[in-house]
Amino acid sequence: MSRLTITAGPATTPPRKFITRDELCSRWGISRATSYRLEKDGYLRKPFRLGRGVSRWPVDEVEAIERRAAEDRGVRP
């Protein structure tokens, strides 16, 4: 019986990491209400719905927002 072996090639990307609303609020030092307001105002996009009652933001997107905010303030990350 033969086995199929799949090896990771150069085109393989690492899995995305996600954070919860509470983790986002803690990271940015904001309240949950503020996070909802940032979503409503379009500053923060809606989270991915991973299941019923499970919403998360990709860490790379959160970091991109942080970099843009730092650039807008003239701060180097």
C-alpha cells in the first residue's frame, strides 16, 4: 500500500494568526464599545466570522493598521 506524502514547497505560506475582540481591545488600550465604533466608522474592518459566535481579526491586518497609524503620526514602527 503506498502513501501519499505532501511536502511544503516554496509557495507554501504560513497559516494566518487571528485575535479576538478582547485581545484587540487590550492591545490597543480601547473599550469594546470603541472597537465597535471603529468598525462602524470604517477604520477597522469587520472581523472574519469563523463560526457561530466566533469572530476574529487577522493579526497581519491589525499590524498593518498600526503601521499606517504610526506613519500618519510620523513615527517609525
